[in-house]
Amino acid sequence: QGQHVITTGPYSLIRHPMYLGFSIFYVLSPLALGSWWALIPALLIIPVLVFRTLKEEELLSKELDGYEEYKKKTRYRIFPGIW
């Protein structure tokens, strides 16, 4: 209640910039540590974030005024130029 859609800064490029940051962190951390085996579970976080994004957007579309217009204006959800 009393919240509004943010459309400036990173939100002008993608709808969920925090999830992009999580994805980069979880995938690059094992590489930075030199642990190739840790890359396997790290890559599994991406489908989890995709599922979470879909559910979150469903709720935001119902509950947050102006979110439908924002979705039309800001095309990509997490990965700019991809999805």
C-alpha cells in the first residue's frame, strides 16, 4: 500500500536489476574462486530466479498500479537484450 513503480536508473533498462546482480554474482563467484564444480549449482540459480520473476510479475500486475504500463515500456525482465 502506498508504493509506486520506479522507472528510473537501472529500472529503465530491465524490470528486475537485483536478479541480474544475483545471477552475475552466483555464476562468477565459483569462477573467481577457481571451483568449476561449484559452477553447477550456481547455474541452477538462474531457473529459480526466472520462476520467481514470473510469479512476482504476476502479483505486481494485479496489485501495483501502473505496473502493466511499465511492462509495456520496459521490455526486458532480467537479462538486457535477451529476456
